[in-house]
Amino acid sequence: MKTLFNNLLLLLLLILPFVSACDQDDEPAPPQSISTAAELTNALAGILAQNAAPGFALTIVSNDAIIYQEAFGQAEVANETPFTNQTVQPLASVSKTFVGAATAKAIALGLFELETDINDLLPVSIVNPKQPDAVIQVKHLLTHTSGLLDNPSTYFVANYSILPGQDINTPGARMLTDQLGILQRPSRSLEDYLADYLLVDGDFYSLDNFADATTGSSWSYSNMGTALMAYLIEQAAEQPFHLFVKEQVLEPLGMNTATYQLEEVDLAQLNHWYFDRNTPFPYYDNDSYAEGNLFTSNTELGYYLLDMVHGSQGQSNLLFSSDYYDLLFSDQLPAGQVPADFGDNHSLFWIKDGSKYRHGGNSFGVSAYLEVDPARAQGYSFMTNLDAVFNQQSYNQLSSAIADAINSFLAAN
């Protein structure tokens, strides 16, 4: 069981790149050339027909405009509800890039700096018991070098919960309950979750929650560190994190229906989340919501993507001045500290990979990906209601085929 937890946590936390390494014999042949929107639409429709995904949506940006935005397949299979550009789903770990934007905004507002000791902002001190004299700074949370770890033995049961009222006797629900121990229970506040995990008297406190390495010297992808970053913003701004993001990031971009709060989602637009087309998961929540639970649509994610492309080139001041877009996309770690198979460096939660900045996200029944290429003034985003945690092979086949089609289209445009 411990091996299962470790493997699933690796998939869930390390974020599969959009073009995943997989058996090429199982994939459809990539398109030879795609130069028009109509050709791209035909290629994507063919990809959907050959894969297990219920549906997906994507947006492509080049230079100063969204040049393609379309959705395919179904948001809900049983009733054949179409997946549209207005369909809403959580972005999984792509949500972390919004924590990055919120951090840049907080720094622009003078609430703290990258080098600020996190205990200068918190109501109680967080101490790594294996490095009790270590100073954890804001920048360490942003780059996954804080020494705060996602402990496989408690991560799923401590963080995730099946929402009350959901059927827990379906095959999808039993994957969560029987294999991972996830319970059906009310959600907890971010503050309570962090206290349970990081404070000595917490229900999920363990030495295994902390790394035995000098702070800043060792990289380990950390949902816990991201959640704590959101809580720091909450404390510094004297405002709940989800409201800070709404007022300082989402609304200025026109993302007026995007939210971290499920109760604010238009349920008529919310898609269902699937292992495959025949196996839905129940709706669930995660208490560390900031790191993985931003709900939005393809249309509104496109607003964000366009601004990130502009901002990465110093051509936007929608959220803050160009200096803080530069900060958002500036390398923060020494060369070689990030594992080579993950990326080249980190900016503020964004992963540097060659000339590109990217972030992916996989959770139970939902996956997403975002990429910005400042050198070419291009970028694209993708979301699907297909699982990549238990069903990695199907997701790899889908994502690789879509990436080939997008790259062929961008090369011609």
C-alpha cells in the first residue's frame, strides 16, 4: 500500500509534462502539417475519437491575440452534455501559477519580500524539527525548497474529502476510498489544515512532513508549501486568500466567474470528472485549496494565458507593473537544482523549461496544462475531464497527440 501511495503521489504532485514520455506505438500518428483553424479542429476531433477522454478544451495565443479557442467532446457523458468554452472545472496544480501571480501582487503592494522570514508573517511559528535553526523564506515556498514535504502516508486522507451527498459506492468513489483512504466529510479551513500538518499538536504532524536538508538547498515539489504561501498572503493582506486572488488577479483579467470556492460555481457549467468515459469520480474537495482548486472555464483561462504571454514580454500592466511580471518569470534557483526531468529552473511557481515557462496539473478525473513562450510570443492552455493519476497511459496518449497538433499549428502561425 505504501508503494501505491508513493507512486500516486508522484504522479499527482510532480505534474506530468504535457508531452509525456509514453509508448509511441500506442499513439496515433502525429499530423504532418496543420496550418489553418479548420485543419486543427479536424485533427483534434480525430484525436478525441481515438482516445478515452470524455472532453477537452484548449486555447492558443500568438503575438497579441487568441488565435484559436475550442472545446470538444462531453462535459458529462450520461446526458451527452457538450464540453464548451464555458464549461468549468478545477485546474489542479495549474492553480499554483495563480498563487505565483498573487505573490507578485503582494510584493508589489509592499506586504513582504522574497527574502522575508515566513515566521515574521505567521501568527505561530513553523519550525522544521530536523533543521530547527533554519529560516524559511518566502522564496523557498515559491521554489519548492522550503523543506516542507507532502507525506505520502497522510497526504490524501489529510487533504482530500468526498463531498457530502456524493455516492461513495460507485467504482470511481471506491478508487478514492479503498485505495487512498479518502473520507466523505465536510471540508476544513486552510488554517486548520495547515495547523494539523505543521504544528506539533496537529492530527497529521510527523517528522516525515519535513526534510533533513538545509533550507533552500534541496528541491522537493510541495503542495504543502504552496498552501502555506497562500496562507502567508492571507495573513499579510488581512484578507482570505481566495478574496485576495479574486480582487487582485481574477477580476482585473475579466475572470469574473473563476473562483476557488465550489459554492460559487455555476453547477450547470461544472463538468463531471472521469477515470475514463464510463467511470466518473464523485465530486471532492481539497483543504489546501489554493494549490489545486481554482475553478474556471476555457474562455476565462484564455484571458489569463494572453496576459501571461504579454506580461512575460514586458507588454502588460493589468496586474502590476512590468517589473513584477519580470519577477514572476525570473529564475530563482541555481542551475541544476531542479531535477533535469522536471525542468531547468523555477520562477514564482512557474517551471522554466528551455525558453518556455509551464505548469501542469493532474488530480482525480481532471487535468490541465499551461505554457508560455516569451521568445516566440506564443502560448497555449489545455483542460480535460480525464484522469491522469490512476489512468496515466490514456492521458499520455491524449496529451501527446494534442501537443503535436498544437505545435504543428503554431509552427505555421
